[in-house]
Amino acid sequence: MSPAAPLLAVESLSLERGGRELFRGLSFEVHAGHLFQVEGANGAGKTSLLRILCGLSRYGFSGKVSRHAPLLYLGHHSGVKGLLTPRENLALHVSGLGSHSDQQIEAALAQVGLFGYEDVPSHTLSAGQHRRVNLARLYLSDCPLWLLDEPFTAIDKTGIAELEALLVKHVENGGAVVMTSHQTLQVSYEVRFLSLLEGVVL
Amino acid sequence: MTAPGPFAFCLRLLRRQLLLAVRRPIEIGNPLLFFAMVVALFPLGLGPAPGQLASFAPGILWIIALLSNLLTSDAVFRSDFDDGSLEQLLLSPQPLYLSVLAYIAAHWLITGLLLALVSPLFALMLNLPSAAIGSLVASLLLGTAVLSLLGGIGAALTVGLKRGGMLISLLILPLYMPVLIFGSAAVKAAVTGAPVGPYLALLGAMLSLAIALAPMAIAAGLRISIDA
């Protein structure tokens, strides 16, 4: 793959839901080093867009999505099992993206502030800690493309700052991020906005 | 970091599902308790005459095994659907065919296998001749594996519905019928002293067919349910 090839290309994507047109003629390319933030009011179709991009939604839209790189998708639901410990959740994860050593998992959990919580059942963790177990997957990931749906939900201020730093580090190292958030990213990096209000790339 | 091979990943999923089941022992115990309770109902309903119970025992035991399998198959993908794990499984670069086979294998290990292993106890409660007990266990081992695979299809198709329990019964009970026919026939043959081999061979053939085809239907069903 040449360095100029996009990680993800979208051509004239249109989606209607319940008689409403959420977006039309959406075309953009995600290249290495891009940090995209999808903007739009509640119900504007941000989650629908991300589900189309990652490939979970395969019908009901028109247009073309070509994926050229392994991707990591974090959705609304964290996929963290309450009956398993954070360590087991990561070691036995259903995504099948990688095999991680115990040290790697411990390091990732420490990064998201769960040091000391590795072996407690996840259902005893708070909602924010639950989300953090899922975010630890970002530290373990070597997928170039990250699709993140509201990654800041239930995360405290320091956690958000750390996450922003991680996102910047990822795109600086040749990765790419497409994320939805209602928050303004506090990063010293060029953020590209994808506004679903007008259906065009700003 | 390297992605695990398909079979290593399968084993990982199997371990995950079994670990989840062991952490909730009630899920393992429920089908067995159900089996015990319903077996206890038959002498009350049919009368406790040992000869009469013994003649009905093959069919009774098989129908109860089928129903307790039906009761649990609804839950195979339910919690993973609710917490988003299923989305991650579908996005996985691993072959979905093998992944769903691991889910079904885990389901069979905690329902079908255990039912088959404790069935001699229930067979004695219904006065099934001891000569038929071996065939009962063998036919249940093969048959419940087919039931788990077929139940997985129903579970995959109804996992997106809030109350899929009734629908799943309507969807998959017709598919269960051949298994019931040959499973109970195997036990009846053993009671009368006829050869059991052909029936077990037919159940084995059904199992081979189900292993080959059901995972594809399950995978397609899951994709539809996640997409909806």
C-alpha cells in the first residue's frame, strides 16, 4: 500500500432513517495522521455514520465505503463483562485483534488508571472505570484506524486529557482517528470536522 | 503483538464462555433442575405404575432434554448483544464460522453434556431398563449437540428482539423434530433389544451436517440482528 493511499474512503454516502435524511452525498478520505471529529446534534446520525464506517451496518444506506486498514471500533456499549475481571476482559476479548502478555495488559490498565483493579470483578467498578477498561484496548491496539463513538462518556477531566494525548500520539505516529464527541477537543493538533448538519466536509 | 490464529482464538472464546458460565453457576444448574422437576411431574400425571412409566420413559426423557435445551439456547448470544461484545465479535478479523462454533460448543458443554451425564439418574426415576441407559447417554450426547447448533440459529435471529423467547420456540422446534424422532427411537430400540447403531449413526450424520451448515446460518443471523 502506498503511503498516499487512504485508510478509509467514503464516496457519496447517504442515509435515511425513519423518513428523515440524516446525511447525503458525504464524501471524504481518512489518511494517516488525520484526526476527525464528527459533529452533529443528538439524532443527527453520528453513531449511524460510525457503524457504517466500521462495517456493522451493511444495508439501508447508499454510497461506497472502502476500508484499507485494520480498524478498532469502540461503540456506545463497552463490551466489558461484569463477571470477568478487567484483566480477563482484555485477555479474553472477543475482538481477536491480538494476544497480549500479562505485562502488556497490566501496563494498559495502569495507563487508564486501573492499577490495583486488575483482578476485581468488573461489576464492582464504577461506570467510568467500566468505560476505562474498554479504553485500555486503545493502549493495546496496533490498528492504524480508530473509530470512537463518544469515547469521553463518563470519563473524568484528567482521563479526558490523557485520552486526548493518546489520540494525538496515535495520529502523530501514522494512525488516524474518527471520533464523535460533543466536547471540543483540547489538543494542539489539527482537528478536521465532519459536520452532519450540512452533510458536507467543512 | 500478533493476532491469535483462528483455533487459538476459538479456544480463547471457549474459555471466556466457560468462565462466564462458571461465574454464574445458576445458569448451569437451571437446565438440570428443570430436568429433575419435569421428570418428577410425569409419575404424578401418568400414574406411578412402573411398567407404564418405563414404556414412556424414552420419549419423556428426550422431550425434557429438548425443552431444557430450548430454554437455555435463547441466552447464548443475549448478554453479548446487550453489552456490545457481539459488535466486537462481528468486527473481528477472525473467521466468524469458527467463533460461533466456539460459542455453541460452550453452550453444549454446560447444557447437553451435563444433561447426558446426569440422565441415567433420571432414567432410573422413570424405571427405564438399565440395558437402555447406555444408548440414552450416547443418543443425548449426539442429539443435544445438534440441538445446540440448531438453537443457535434461533438465538442469532432473535437476539435483537426484546422478548424473543416465544419466537425462538416457534422457529426452532420444527427443526428439533428429526432429532427427537431418532433420539427417542434409539432408546426404544435399546429397550426392545433391537440394534441401536443405525439410529446413532443417523444422529451422527445430523450432527456432521449441523456442524457444517449451522454456523453459517448463525453467523448470517447475527449480522442481520446487529444490523437491524
